[in-house]
Amino acid sequence: MTICLISHPDCALHEMGAHHPECPERLGSIQNQLITSGLDYVLLHHEAPLASREQLYRVHDTDYVEQIFQKAPEFDRAWLDPDTSMNPHSLGAALHAAGAAVQAVDLVMSGQSSAAFCNVRPPGHHAEHNAAMGFCIFNNVAVGAAHAMQAHQLKRVAIVDFDVHHGNGTEDIFRDNPDVLFCSTFQHPFYPHTGAEMDSEHTVNVPLSAGADGPAFRSAVEMQWLPRLEAFKPELIFISAGFDAHLEDDMGGLGLQEKDYAWVTEEIKKIADRHADGRIVSVLEGGYALSALGRSVVAHIKALLG
């Protein structure tokens, strides 16, 4: 099985100030753990292209996209919301992060790779169709999913999101699109304080109480995600791979460990193997305890490799 790792050096140039948890060192911690584990040498490395405006327009309002381009600073910093800012390199990083998801789709749909992991930042799942928030500028997974439907004519695309925070942006973009099944687990009540009331034929939100551990997470996935995914029969599965539900990550209050990320990835892979020719595109979201983040990504990619 061939797995691609997609990234770009510009993703490490985006920074939002000293002590901001969404820091460039996140990518380095992942890369270091991949090298230490030996995985780096079996992955196919690709440099992410820039997403085009047309690709962004499929999921974001035209005016919003243009505002981001206009606000991108030549010097200093521009704030998009209280948690999210841009430095002179941020626009390029965000375009490469979204472009990575597009490239990943093309690689798995062409058969050049079975699956892909996008080691990129800024993350994306909080970015709504017309708003940046929660460290996110463009919704990378949404851009990739829209590209899969537009360029490859897919009719059933699933997005699964196991970040500690609800993927409100992804839900906002696809809530009225029956061709996308969105499955999310997240701590609740917690930022961004959405998702607990929303459920439909193509949205599966599973709130978890603070302190929920691996067995609670696995039970929720088994009972609520997996039957819906099986019935949906996705042609391609995206993973919003947030690792901030880890026991060591003080960004949230859940208790997952590497073995839980490996388990959920294995379960997702089984469904992808049955219905999507194994095609999975995984895109980094949260994860701020650097050692735990790197170890969790290694467990995740090992499970993708099977």
C-alpha cells in the first residue's frame, strides 16, 4: 500500500505570535517522529501546490476569499478573529494547506496512492463559508471534498472529524448537501459551542463529555459513526485529523491515546476498503502537545498503511 505525505515549507512560516498553540513547531514534531519511527522513508513525499481561487470559491463566499487576499499583510500582522491572525507568510501557507487537500484527492483518485496525509497548517475545520475562526483561514477538507465532487464527479463523499473541537465550519459548508456525510466527535460543552443539537440524514454529531476516554470514544464511533458510514457507502473518505483530544493535550479535556487514533483509523480504513477502493485523504487539524501530536500521527499513518 502506498501512502503519500503532502506538505510545503511555507506552512511552517505562518505564525500567530509567541506562545500561540498553533505554532510552526507542530509540523516539525510530526516530521521528527516520522523519521524516528522509520515511516518517513516509506512515504511518497509531495510538495503541496497553491489552491486556486476557483477551488476556494466552491466552498467559500467570493467576497470572503477576496477579503482574505486583501487583508494579507506585507508587514506586521492582521487579525481575522481574536484567535486567528495572518503574518506576511500566512496567505501562502493557507493556500498551500488547501492545495494539499486538492492534490491528495487527485493522487488517490488517479491510483497513484491509496491514501494521503496532509501535514499542513493552518488547520481548516472551523473556517465557515464566510468567516475565519479558531486558527483556521480556509477549510482545507471542504476544499478537497468539493474538488472531489467537481473534478472527479463523486456523488458520495464522507468526512470524519475526531478533533476535540466540533468542525463547525465543515458542517456549515455542507449542511445542505446530501452528497456529503459529515461525522464528528467532539468535547461538549466546549469551543466553538456548536454541533450538539444538529443531526440529520447526512450529519452525525456525537458530543462527548469532558473526561471521556478511549473506550467512550470507541463506543460512540461504533454505535453512531460506523453504521451511518456503512449505509452511505462513500466513494472517498476524508479525515479531519485533529489530535487535541489526546490525554496529554491541555487544549481540551478528553483522554484519547495513540492506540485510540490507530483504532479509529483502522475502522475508517475498513469502510474505505469496502466502498471506496481504500481511498482516504487525511488532513491535519488540531493537536498542540507536540510529543503526543507526533506520536499520534505516527499511529494514524501506520494504521493507514495497514
